[in-house]
Amino acid sequence: MFRRRLLAALPLLALAAAGCTPQPTTVVAVPVQGCNTAFRVVNASSRTVMQLFFSHSTLANWGADQLGANVLPPGRYANYVAANPGAYDFRITWAGGGSAEIRQVNVCRASEIRVTNSGIVAM
């Protein structure tokens, strides 16, 4: 035990003998970069999106239609910012019928929600 302490202290003794004293180490806390919850919904399908719903995955309901009185024609997009970080569920309905859903999309990682003819993809 004494030998381990002596071996651990040798570098400090060498600095002191050389006329140097060790400088205290400064630890700088770097904040974790915040989550960017901005995302774009792109209609890459051939049909008009009539309704768009998204809500945090912990919620039991979809809430209000995010398009409101607007629609999302093919080739168009809309930008949104989620209120909180984490996983979100998305649902769209198309003109003429049909709908698609995707669940558990982490909006901190996905910046685009793409509507295709076969469904919804997070990118």
C-alpha cells in the first residue's frame, strides 16, 4: 500500500524538485446541444394531402388538423416546429380517400416527413 502511494506521488515530487508546481485542472461543462424540432412535411405523392395530424407519441389523440383550411398538393411542402423533443406520430389523409400513418418518429433526428404514394417516410 505504501509503495503504491509512493509510486503515485513520484510525478508530483519530480515537478516539485524541478521548481514547478502542478496547475489545477479546470473542468468546463459543455451544455448538451439542444434538439432542433423543426421539420418539413413534403408531399412527394401524386395525390393532394387533405389533412395532416401529428402529436407526441405519449398522447392518446391526434389533435387538430395541422393544415387547417389549406391542403398540400403534390410537390408542395409545409414547415413545422414540434412543441417538444421526442417521438411523434404522424397521420395524413388524401383527397379521394385513403390515409397513412407513421409512429415513433424522433423529431430530434428526422428533419423531413415525406408523403409517398405508398405511405409516409421519416428522413
